[in-house]
Amino acid sequence: AQTVTQSQPEMSVQEAETVTLSCTYDTSESDYYLFWYKQPPSRQMILVIRQEAYKQQNATENRFSVNFQKAAKSFSLKISDSQLGDAAMYFCAYRRYNFNKFYFGSGTKLNVKP
Amino acid sequence: GAGVSQSPSNKVTEKGKDVELRCDPISGHTALYWYRQSLGQGLEFLIYFQGNSAPDKSGLPSDRFSAERTGGSVSTLTIQRTQQEDSAVYLCASSLRGSYEKLFFGSGTQLSVL
């Protein structure tokens, strides 16, 4: 069964600094997708970034980038130049190619200090 | 509509009562998901609808839980004879296809069973 593990329940970062959130996953599949979702206090989850497993190049979206290590089954999120609006819960998610279910980790609460 | 709409935003009920949670997905989105988010936990998959296909009900925790989707649009999640362990945030999401397309989430329904 697929599992997603986020080992950091809570993290803090100073405004304008860089922070990395960790995620590992377990799968025997070779084709899959990985995602980072952000959940602000409004509860509405927002897609931050996604990565296709067949792509070696790490995905980047403005200040957000990932470090995808397929062999290690690791998918960390780096947030550069942290802003107060980045404060939220961040969830790592896995989806097997051509399957419907997204598997989510337990989340990391990110605090941004001014 | 502009986004995924869920109602009610909050629901308090007594143990043993039935509740209905509603989700109105983004117009044109054929895929619809229900997830449950318990305090301090990740998102737990409940059920998935894709077009006119039979839904994937594999995540429903018991036969007290059921869901339907009328006309390929609005979905209702029903919990019968609610228990205290049913207390959680119930999130609905929709996407354009049942592929790796990103999920668009509603703001959820906070269910509290007293």
C-alpha cells in the first residue's frame, strides 16, 4: 500500500529565509505523481507544486521548488524568501498513474516569524 | 461556480442523528472526491466519482457512510447514526479528469458530534 510520511509536524522560519519541508513515500510503482498542497486557516487546500515521477528535472514554481529523489523516495519542498502568507499546513500527496486516489501525509504546520 | 462550494461550513449534531453534507463542484469537472481530515491527521480518502462510472467507495469507513452524485454535478455525503469518532472536517474536491490533474478543494464542513 502507498503511504506518505511527513516527519515534521511543525516548523518555523524567519521571514525572507528559506525552509525545507520533508516528505517520504512508499510505493512499488514506477509511474506516479507527487504534489505539495497548502492549507491556510480557511481550510481550502491549494496546489503548490507537482512533479511527475518520470521527469528527472525538479519542478519549480516561483519561490517554491522540490528536491525529488526517486531512488530514495523522497520529495521535499523548499520555500525561498519566506513570506507571512506562506504560513499554513502543508501536505505532501502521492497519486499512482491512472489511479484515482490521492494519498496524503499528515501535514507540516509552517509558522513564519516576522 | 467560481470554486468548489461546500455546505454547511459547520455542523453540530447529536450522537445517533443523521447528517448530510453537500458539495457543489466546479462546473465541468467530471471527477469529484470526498476526504476526511481528522485533527492532527492527514486526509483520508472516502469516495471518488468520475462521470457516469460506478463510484470508488473503497474508502468509506462503514456502512453508515454513503454518498451520491446527482446529474454528474452536486454530491451529498450522508452519515447515518453519527458517532463521536465521525467528528472531523469533510473536504470535497473536484478535477477536470480522473488523471493527475490538480484537485480543487472546497473549504470543507467541520462536523462535530456531541
